[in-house]
Amino acid sequence: MNLSHWEAYTVEQQVDILAELGTEVRNRRMPLPQYLRLHPEARLSDADADLLYAWTHSERRRLRSPSGSMPKIPTD
């Protein structure tokens, strides 16, 4: 996953990435242990992990919605 290229992924790929991210966060496998050894301040609190998991869930739902991947922005 490269967030710099997020828009280049198909909606299906984005949904899959979000599903994997949510699972990793919920199962406390993110951030990676080797990363945490160098950056202990990056450890997620339970509240952070819950919030991130909830966001991945709602974002997957939004992407799958029939209205398309992004909300419409008024042009007026």
C-alpha cells in the first residue's frame, strides 16, 4: 500500500487495502514491532486503534455505496 498512489488504486483495491488495514489494527499487529522499536511513540492507544478500525469500516462502506466513491461537491 502506498498512500501517495491511493487514487491510482481501483475501488476494489482500496476496499481490500482498508479491510486488511482494519484487521491489522484490530488485531494489534500495527504498527509493526520493528517500527515500534525505533519509534515507541507510534504505539496506538486502544482508543486510537478503535477509531482507526471504525474509519476503515465506514470508508469501505462509503466506497461500496451506489453513489460512487466520493461525495458530490456543490458547484454553486
